[in-house]
Amino acid sequence: MPQVLKVAVAAPIRHTFDYLAAQDTPSGLLNPGIRLSVPFGRGTRIAYLLEISDVPDVDRSRLKCVHEILDERPLLSSADLELLRWASHYYHHPIGEVISTAFPVLLRQGKPAVIKGETTLRLTEQGKWIELDLLWRAPRQAALLTLLRAHPKGLGSSRLSELDWDWRAGARRLAEKGCLEIFDAPPPPDSWASGGHTVAPFSLNADQRAAVETVSAAFGRFTTFLLEGVTGSGKTEVYMQLIRKILERGEQVMVLLPEIALTPQIEGRFRTRFPEPIAVFHSGLSEAERLNGWLRIRQGEASILLGTRSAVFIPLQKPGLIILDEEHDASFKQQEGFRFSARDIAIVRGRQLGIPVLLGSATPSLESLSNAQKDRYRHLHLPERAGTASHPRLQLLDIRNQKLSEGLSPPLLAAMKQTLERKEQVLLFLNRRGFAPTLICHACGWVAQCQRCDANLVIHSADHRLRCHHCGHQQNIPDSCSGCQALALRPLGLGTERVEQALESHFPDARLARVDRDSIKHKGDLERVLTEIQSGGIDILLGTQLLAKGHHFPEVTLVGILDVDSGLFSTDFRSIERMAQIIVQVAGRAGREEKSGAVILQTRHPQHPLLCALIREGYDAFAVNALAERRAARLPPFSHQVLLRAHAADEAAPRRFLTEVCLLARQSAMAPIDILGPVPAPMTRRAGRYRFQLLFQCPRREPLHALLGTIVPQLHRLPDSRRVRWSLDVDPVDLY
Ligand code: ADP
Ligand code: ZN
Ligand code: ZN
């Protein structure tokens, strides 16, 4: 009798499905972890084989036959499948979608699991000799020809995509003219193996050596380490020396970073250190590149995996160590769809594989510090900066009663002037992009708001537009007030564009760079600015939190944080933790080499106790105080939370649905669980939809998950479930 295949279908469905294998299928082909294509509804779907069984869940005669077996060998091992099942269970998320997350898009679509060649351009004889003048009307084609003449062996799409313009149209035109050929070539080995020359490791200082020795003594078994090292203390050097040791054992390392923007820098450092092949995996790559990176790690061809959060699921051939840098960063939590925490998954994975997990940060999250206090994590410290660099000096600047010029106080301006006279660099931090966050009428007080969100429109001066940062709506800036028709509209508040203009008039000779999501749009933009800063081509660097993450600015000796207060008073209990992390991270960018740095924080609350603890005693003292507040308020990590969000185009349905859930939960709960709500989300209307939420909170995790396990499968049967879209967020990192 044909065997029953239990599969997960890549769809938002919580249960698995049974299919039959075709009569003539060799049984050796049927292994859990392979992909199949199956008939589903009126169409076909990709499915993942979980188990083989003799007993179907439904009557055998109703079972359909699998269309096709897509993989000869399983892509996921039983350990990989076990991890994904755990994640599906823990996050109460449909198993098919969880498994899909582990795959690059091409594999989700059922494409073959083989390393893919990339589109490559190469000049023909004609292309080598044609006069460039003939292309005077097509500057991009001319540029492409010039570029290809410098690369006679041809250039692949991964390199070409670094251009900040679309090369494909020009390439097609040139191919039509017979100037170049376009073909699929295997990716050149040097795109993933190092160029050859390697730089010798540093000799470690005592703290670094202790960290490397402690972690390497735990190779081959599970332990979580929290490496707390001030910025510039040489954490990356510790990672690299541990990686060296893992590679010597013939094992692989997974290195997870919070941001795509950080990967080129780390990748560069790794490539000058390791001749071993490195696979990179993040959303900035092409689908083909991601497939290739995934397969190389899976097949053991690459020894080092460098990726962002979704890389945490990539199957490894011989795992030895997981490193997660900047562990405090909220980007490790996926904020839509399958809302997993890559940090927490990394730890579960380490335990399951029996390998150590190393979390690193200059400003560990309060959760991780609390785990270290409870001896769940081993705490390692790098208190000093590596080499000769010294700590920056932090200074609170009371700006009450100061006359501010576009947010800049006279003492800050004076300090900037002195720094620039010494030919040193200044970094200014303001976490708000655009010109001003509000357009207000000076006559009647009317404020320009988004039609679809409970939010003000932000003024953008570059193209003279108003934009909503939540739904993407944009419009021209009106001339007169919509409330009273007066010609009295004024910008209110500060954004980076506005400060940039002010700086241009205060320091007309200074070379200025603004770094935010409006100025950094293309792949390579950030790297270009960073290189310019490092080569001394910039005097004042102004930016948002893009600047706070992991980059080195050795010539910066003055850091100004323009608006500390915005993080102190917020509805989100985590905002003060984030503010403290940003302050310490931004401060850490200053004076990294011989020159010591100063950090000026402008505030109207110079007595704020947590802020004072941070400035006077440092991040650890801040964390002790902040954790005490959390404990008193019974907030995480002293309780566990799950947020159920629901939204709909009308206001009543989400509230009704959550009330129904609330009732159901109260009937089902065995242990006391706080159920808070339903309440409107902090921004209730967003992109035209009304958003409400219900918060479940409990000091212990188990009863919470038991309750969810009972109620989640019933939610789709509640009367209002079809009128809303809902999602579950386990361990939410923001309560939006
Ligand atoms: P972190 O990752 O903690 O911010 P890095 O690893 O980037 O710190 O190191 C900061 C700087 O110190 C880098 O320029 C690095 O090359 C240098 N460095 C690291 N370890 C040492 C060492 N043992 N001796 C001298 N310089 C070091
Ligand atoms: Zn909007
Ligand atoms: Zn008005």
C-alpha cells in the first residue's frame, strides 16, 4: 500500500496535510525534509515532507497523490525540521510558513537546489574597438562599455548591481548592436572566496584572551555567552579568533548581524583574515545570490555564514559556533508575518545542536543582562578599549532657557567650532529624518495630518513634499492653511534636513554629510559616505540611527546628541532602554584612536535619574536601575508578554473580535494570566485601518503558552474573525 506523506503546505494553515506517494516512487526518495509539489484546492502548491506514516488522518480514499518530488536528497535535516517545528509551536505560527522562512525564495518557488549561474556581460570584438564617441547620446551605454573594457573576462550581475543605475537596459541595447554578449556563467570563485592575502590577527589583550579561552573551552557543548564589551573594545577581534579555532576543527560558524548595512564592513574584515569561503545571506542580495549562499552553507562548501535575522534558519553541514553581534538590536525581531526573534532562535538552535552561542554588545538588552544575572548566560567583559584608544567623556548640557538655533545650543556650536578649527570631525545625531515633523498654521493652529493615519505629515524640503512615514502617502506642501486659508504655515520641530540647512549657514566652509534613509537609498551609498568620512573628506557628519550602528569614525572627536528627551517620555516602556543604547553607541563612535572624544547631550531634563545614572556611572549602572523599575512594574523580563493585534477598515470589528477573544481566554485560562485590553493601538489608525490590541501577560511562560495553545486554533471560529485581520506577537519588542 502506498505510504502516507504528512506534509506542510506553504500557506497560512495551521495543520498538516496527508498525501499519497505515486505507486512507482522508489521508497529511498521519500525522506523528511524534501520538497514536493502537491495538488491543492484548484491549483498546485509547494509542500515540505515532515513525516511518513502508514495511517492517514482522514479516510485513505480521499487522499490525493503527490504531483512531483522536487528533491532527491532532503534539504533540511531532522534537527532542522525539529527546530522549525519548535518555532512554529512557540510562536503559534503555521508550520508551512515557518518552513518557508527557512528557504530562499527560489527554493520556496520549487526551483532546483543547485548553485545558479549569474547573468554575465562580456564585450565582443566589436565592443572592444567601437568608438565611444558613437555613443554620445547614450552615456550609460558608453559607461558600461568603458567598465567592461576594464574587465576583459566579463562582469557578473552581482558586481554590476553595485552600480547605482539600471545597467540592464543599456546592456540589452549594446547586445542588440553586437557590442556585448549576455550569458549565464557560474559565479566566479573570487566572489565568495577571499582574494588570497590575509592580515595577521592582533595579539589579544588580557580581557580578550580570557574571552577567547572561555568560549573555546566550551566548544562542542551548549552554553550561551554574553560578551559585553564597550565600543572599540575589540569584540570583532574576539569573534575572528574564535572563528579561526572553529575552522581548525573543521566546523562552520554562523555570524548574525542586525543590519544589511553592517555586512560589507564585517565581510571586508573577515575576507582579509580568512582565506576560507564566506557565504553572505541578507535581503540586499539578488535571489540567485541568496540561493547560492544558502546552498554553499548547506553543502559545507562555505565555512562562514554572515547573515541577517532570517539566516538563523539556514541548515548547516557541520555547525560549531553561533555568534550574534549587537544582540540588543530590535532588528533581530521580525516585525511582520512570522514574528520570530533571531536571538532567541539562535539560542534554541545552539542548545539543540550542542554548540556554544556567543551574544555580543556594548549595550546588552535588559533581557540578556537579566539572564546573565540568573546565570543562564555566562557574562564576559571587555571593559577597556583595545589598543591605545580611551573612553569618551559624556556631558549633559541643560538647554532650558538657551537660545537654540534650529536645535543647536550656543555651547554646542562653540564646541563644534573649536573641533573644526583643530581639523577634527564632528558627528551630530538626530533620530528624525525630513525637514520638520509638523506643518502648523501660525494663525489657527491647524496641523497637516495624514488622511489615512493618526499621524502628522512630515515636511521634506528636498522635493518640497509632505510625507507620511507610516503609510507612504505624499503630497505637495500647500501654500495656505486648509483650516483658515491664512498664508501662515510654518514648520514645527526638527528633522535632519533642517539641521543640515542651519549647519550650512553656521559653518559655510565645512564639508557636510547627511546620513539618513532619504540620503542613503541605493546599495553602496552608505559605503561611499563611510569611505569619504574615513579618508577625511567630511568635517561634519549629521545623521539618524543609521550612524549609531557599528561603524568606525576614528577622526570624530566631538559627538552632539541634539534631542535626548524624545526617548525619555514615551508610551513604550522600552524606549528609555533604546535611548540609552543609542547614546552609548553613538558616543562610542568618537575618538576611537589616539584622540579622545567628547560627547554633548542636549536635554531639558538634566536631573532625570536614569539619564544621570547612565552619564555618571555608565550603562551597567543604568541597566541595574532600569531593571529595578521593570521588576517593580512587573514588565519583561520579569513577565512574559504576547500581543494579539487586530485591524480592520471599520473601527468596531477589531474591538469586538478582541472582546470575543478575551472572553474565550478567560474561560480557558487555568492559571492567573493578566489579559489587558482590548485597547486601541498607540497609533490607532494606520493606512486607513483601525488597529486594536489585547495583551496577555504572565510571570511564567508555560501557562501563557498553554492558554494560547488552547485558544489560537479556535480564533478563526469566533464570530468577528472574518471581519478583521489578526496576528499574534510572542515576546513583542514594540507594543505598536
Ligand atoms: P568592537 O567590535 O568591540 O567595536 P573592534 O573589534 O572593531 O571593536 O576593535 C576596535 C579597534 O581596535 C579596531 O581598529 C581593531 O583593529 C583594534 N583592535 C582590536 N583588538 C586589538 C588588539 N588586541 N590590539 C590592538 N588593536 C586591537
Ligand atoms: Zn499615513
Ligand atoms: Zn489656519
